[in-house]
Amino acid sequence: MYNTRVLKNMGAALASALMLASSALAQQPNWKDINEYNLVQEIGKEANPAKKLALLQSWKEKYPTTDFSVNRLGMFLQTYQQMGNGKAMLGSAKELSVAAPAAIEGPYWINLLTISLADTSAEALEGGEKAANTLIAGLDKYFDPAKKPAGVTDVQWKTQRDATEVSAHTTLAWIAAQRKDWVNAEKENTKLLALNASNAPASFALASAILAQKQPAKQITALFHYARAGSLEGTGALPDAQRKQVIDYFTKIYTQFHGSKDGMDEFIAKAKSAPMPPADLTIKSAAQMAAEEEEKFKQSNPQLALWLGVKKELAGPNGPTYFEGSLKDAALPKLKGKLVSMKPAIRPKEIVIAISDANTPEITLKIAENGFLAGKADPGTELEFEAVAKAFVADPFMLTAEVEKANLTGWPAAAAPAKPAAPKKAAPKKK
């Protein structure tokens, strides 16, 4: 049968196997006539692909029906391969699939040519998908040990079976990517890594498929496979130039995700050591780290944290609306800040406070009921207060609030007035 003509090297050697037809034909008794036999012998001896193609076309014209039509298609396929004509090869492979549906050669070549021709039309992708699935479904049949050609070892036979399976899943992964079917692209590339852990192109394609799904929960897995694709060396690795591009891209997105390069070398080492990430692999995102730092800040300095939250809202594009709807005439949380200035300089009726730092004016406190503070205080004096918001100006930023003297602490006590000096006693008059 035709499908027993599989030799140890699928690819160029597979095509060569198909082309051994001339010697095989000589052993067959069912030629149409001696002229057909002689023509095929001439085809077998011709080394020039262009001249061989002309002879094959002559055979097809003179003998459109022949007992060796399948063999002839194989000869056409090999000749087109020698000429570098992929489209014509694909045409012959499709004819082979129809003429010999139980044979491997048709779907094998359609599968290979789907990627090499890079035809992304719906028809081409459907044809490649069908061929790849046919190969996967027929692996046990095509590579039945009983059909192993003479001279091919068991190891070679299994190696070719594995290579065919990898080729089929590679095609399915590529087709899924062309369709932007990222879920199936992820599935097929995962299968490829299960078949060959050192398949760096599959790791790269898997990372890209995962990243394209835009699922935050999968981002670390995508980073893992970019790191692996960019760091693997030796058999299965990407070419050096591409590997550098991938590791540079990984560095960029790792830094964006994590906020720095901290821990990156350790992450790459883990990716290089295993085809899939361990279940407990984690990287804290920049957002997570910022949230943790914010929580620590809130715990260590709750008053400042509260103020910064209020100021962020006020300083935003909707600050005036926020003030009118949420703050005006409302009690502010207890805050602590430093004195910037006061008015007047002694017994002030209003004081300006900095909270975010020691010098930036942020809140003007007016003493309630037209009151005043006794004496004066030096700039930088720390004050704590509870006040009621009254007015807000966005530029320059200033929140005005009213404070009861009893609700303001830290103001220095006024110095007691000096007692008047006792009058000097007059000296007694001399008598």
C-alpha cells in the first residue's frame, strides 16, 4: 500500500521516499503499455527538476488514468519541492489526500505547508487544521510498528512519530494565533511543552497567547514563559538575536509589573529550570506593593494618611464639587501639622498650617467666634486640632476651617505679664 512508503526522515527524506516510484513501478505488471513504462524510467533518471516536471506533465497528459496515479502525485510533490514551489506542493498534497485518504503524506505536507506558506485565509487555515487533526488522530495507525520500513530502527520510528505529533500541534497553535483564538493557542502550546520541555518557541508563543487574554490572574504565568523563552540555551532555544529581544521584552514588562528589577534574576532561574511555573510562584505587582506601603503608612501615621486622602480629592479635577458636597460645614478628622504663619503676629485670629510637610501652606484655621490665641508661636510649632471646613480655593490650594480654642493643642502658653517694679523710697531729708 502507498502509506507503507514512509521512511525515517519525514521532510525532504519523506518526499524522497515517495519518489522511489520509478524503481517500484518497474516491478509492477500493470503498465498501460511499454511506452508508459519507458516514460517513467526516463522520469526517474532525470536530475533537472524543470525537465522532470515537463516529463511528469507529459505522463499525465498521455496517461490521465494509470494504476500509478498516487505515485505520480508523489513525484509531482517532490519535484515542486526541488523547485521551491510551495503553492504547487500544497496542490499536489491536497490531491494526494483525496487519492490516498488513508496515507500520511497528504495531511503531512498540508500541515507543514500551512505555516511555511503563511496563508491566513479562512480556507487555508481550515485546510491546515483538518490536516493537523488528521495526523494527530492517525498517529497510531501511521506509525504502527508493523508498518515500520526495513532499515528503520524502533527509536527512529518513535522519534518520527513524536516529531509528527509536535509538527501537528505547532500548526494548530499557529492557526489559533492567526484567528486570535488565544485560549486554544494557550492549549496547543501547553501540549507542545508537554511533548518537549525545551521548546523555547512554544514557551514564547504560550506567553504571548496568555498575555493577549488580558487576565490579571495569568500575568505571572506569561512572565514565566517569556523568561523561559529568553533564557533557554542549546537544543530547542531561540536564535541568539531573538532570544535577546525576548529577554529584553521580559525585563521591560517585569519591571512594569513589579515596579523594579528586584527578584528578577531569581525569577529567570526558576523559569529556566522547569517548563511550567510552580503552583506557588508569585510576584507582587507594583499596585500590590503600593497598596501594602499605603497600608503600612496608614498604620504608622493615620492622621497624615487621612489628610492626604482628603487633599487628593480636593486637588483632583472635581475638587470644588467634592468640597461642596462632602466637606463644607463638616468636621474634619483630627489632624496634626506645623505652624507656617499667623495673623496678626501677636494674639493671632487665624493661623496657617502645613500638614504634608513642614512648609507648604494647606489649611488656614480661623479661631471661632472672632476669638484669638494668646501670645504667639514660632513657625514649625506642632499643633493638633479638630476643625470644621468652611471654604476651599483650588489654586493656590487652601482649605479654610474654623477651630474652637479648646480643640487646638500645642499652642504655647502665653508668658505671664511682668509685675511692675516697686516704687523706690525717697531718701530721708537731712535735718
